Amino acid sequence: MRHLLLAAVPTERLLRLRMLDPDRFQWVSGSGWPEVVETIRAKPVEMAVVDPLLGGESRAHGIERIRLLFPSLPLLIYTELAPATASVLLQLGRSGITRVVFHRFEDAPASLRTAIQAELEQSASQQVMQALGGALQDLPRELPRIAVERGAH
């Protein structure tokens, strides 16, 4: 199954994400917070990988807005470990965002893949699929997933 993911990160990290597992992950990108919101509205994005440094300075506002507008969308923070991000990460943690991957420290391909997969498994559609797993096992393999995804959008 191929997942549509959104990356709102600097170009260097976007290229790193796109190389991860192209058979499993398809990436769309956003270079600013308004564009990110419009992309999520227009496409069936299953998860967003975001950086509070996207606008050039470390701010939580864009990420908090995504959380407010799309509360069931899993978010993974992929940022730099720097003094400028510390207070923003604390603020985002209070709003329920719990997973952070730090560039140059924790972003080996296997670690990134594991973090993305863990967040995807927490998505609302995945939780519904797991809860209905027994009842849906006799249906064609892709049919339940497609039904849940189309129902969510």
C-alpha cells in the first residue's frame, strides 16, 4: 500500500524523505504554511512531516493551525536540534505532538522510516481498519482501505 504524505520541510530534508521508500511513500510538499493547508484540503494526505523552521524562524503557529484544522492528521516533526527550536518543541508537545526526529542525529533512513510508520499506524483510518479487521477480512484486500480513505475525505 502506497501512502500519500506531505512534507513541509527545507529542500535538503525533502530530498532525504523522497529517497526513503518510493514504493511505499509518495510525497507532496509545501514551502509555506498557507500552501500546506491548501494541499491537505485538496489531496488525501495521510500524514504530514513538518518543521517549525519552515518559514525561516522557529514558530509553532503553522503547525498548531494544521493540528486545529485537521485534528486526526498524524504529524511528525522533523527539525534541527538547536536552541531556537527548544521552546517551540515544548509548546507543540503541549498541543499533543509527541514525535520528533532530529536532522543529523536521528534521521538515518531506517530511523526515519520507523518514525513515519509509527505515526501512520496512529492515524484514524488505521485505527478504524484495525478495529474492523475481523469483520473485513473476507473482503478484497484493498476495498476496506479505499472505503475508509474516501469516507474520511
